[in-house]
Amino acid sequence: MNKIALITGATSGIGKATATKLAEIGYNIIITGRRGDRLAALEDELKAKGIKVLALQFDVRNQEEVHNAISNLPTEWKNIDILVNNAGLAVGTSPIQDGILDDWERMIDTNVKGLLYITHEVAPLMIKNEKGHIVNIASVAGKEVYPGGNVYCATKHAVDALSKAMRIDMLKHNIKVTNIAPGMVETEFSVVRYKGDQQAADNVYKGVTPLTGEDIADTIVFTVTRPAHICLNDIQIMPTAQASSRDVNRK
Ligand code: NDP
Ligand code: 8X3
């Protein structure tokens, strides 16, 4: 059996590109997400590359669904080598006093609690094998805060902290933990953040060449293919036209 990678949020953007690039170097892939039609289409695409694919449809916010999906993995899929904790989102850009509570719950439940639920199920499988690699997709928003970023930034600061904490907890089990902190990546991220307002989403990338999901996937492939004795702890990757959350060189 080839090595196995589980990628959360594989139906779009960074997760989809990562599933594709890991499949291209021979990993068998577990893809997850809520949208079943997207999962089925990706399953077919990846299988055409000659690897094995398992599609699991669940919401990372639902602890019971996460537990059932991972604890019922067929035996041959339990030896997960790589977990990419990618599922996540931003919703809204309101200042704190105008924040919509449901948006806050969605971000906290997905980006923090969802990541924890998955890791709580998968880490014991890796510990059993005394090897593995957990890649957490954080953000520049986990390194800085910016206007309207409040709760999203807080969730990504939490991911940054959890990456450091997991690295300590996993140390004696020979499990690597990598934190990846991208700047602007053009995916469905901004359409989700602006609740379907395509114009607002397009404005985020206006006048710059943003990163692509494939750029982040290339970085993840590089990270997980280092020799056993090397762990890349924390990678910040930005478009050349972006120095920080607020410093963007638009033409
Ligand atoms: P996309 O919106 O394109 O993809 C997000 C993915 O997360 C989708 O596959 C979606 O699947 C999944 N997802 C969201 N909520 C849930 C949920 N409750 N349960 C299961 N899956 C869920 O955005 P990106 O690819 O850009 O985002 C991926 C990660 O990268 C996120 O964590 C984001 O915060 C982070 N990031 C993004 C940046 C950017 O500029 N784009 C920059 C820095 C970090 P589905 O809807 O099918 O459930
Ligand atoms: C996504 C990047 O700058 O919108 O995490 O927070 S940003």
C-alpha cells in the first residue's frame, strides 16, 4: 500500500490542489468535505491518476460525524502518514461591535474546533505507527491582525498556537508538525467571506498577482517530502506583491 494522506476541505482551493499534487506523487488520498458532488468528481479525477481514493463526506464542526468517519475507516486506510488540516473559512469583515454571532460561531467551530476534532481522531493512529506528519493551514492572519479580521485572525492565531503545542506533544512519537501561513491565495475563500458577493471577492485580488491553491500545494509537497530527520516547523508564504496583511502593492 502506498503512503496515505488525509486532506480536510479537499472540495476546493488549497485542499483540492494538495490532494491532486499528492496523488501525482503516488499517495493514496482520503478526501473530505461537505459537498458530496464535488467529492465524487474529485474522487474520479484522482483515481484516474492510478492511486486509491476514499471520499468521506462530513462537516468538521460535527464531532460525532468526525468520530464516526475516522473510527470506521477500513483497516487498510488507518495508517495515515499525512494529515493536512486545511478545512476552514472566514465569514464577514465587520468590526467587533457589529459582528454577526453566527459568523463567529462558524469560524471558531470550523477553524479551531474542527481542526481539533480531526486531530484528536487521527493523531492516535499516527502514534500507533510512531510516525506521521500533521500540516496545519494557518494564515498570515495567524501572525498579524488587520481591520475587520478580528475573529478570523483569532482563529488563525489559535491554529498557530496549536501547531506549536502539537509539535511538543507529538515530539516523543516521532510525528512532525508543520504550520503553513499563506497570504492572499485566490480560491473560493473570498467568495465565502463576502457571502457570495463575487465583485467584493474580485476586489481583494484587484491589481495583484495572488498565490494559487497550486502554489500552496507545491509548498506542502516540498514539506512532506523532506528526509525523515527534517521538519519544517513554520512556513510563511506570500505573493510578491504583499508584504503584510495591510501592505499590498496594487498596480
Ligand atoms: P476554499 O473556500 O476554496 O476551500 C475551503 C475548503 O474548506 C472547502 O473544501 C470546504 O469544503 C472546506 N470546509 C469549509 N467548512 C467546512 C466544514 N464545516 N466542514 C468540512 N469542510 C469544510 O478556501 P481555501 O482553499 O483558500 O481555504 C483553505 C484553508 O486555507 C482555510 O483554512 C483558510 O483559512 C486557509 N487560508 C486561505 C487563504 C486564502 O487567501 N485563500 C490564506 C491563508 C489561509 P465544503 O464547502 O465542501 O465543506
Ligand atoms: C487568508 C488571508 O489576509 O484574508 O487567511 O486573512 S487574509
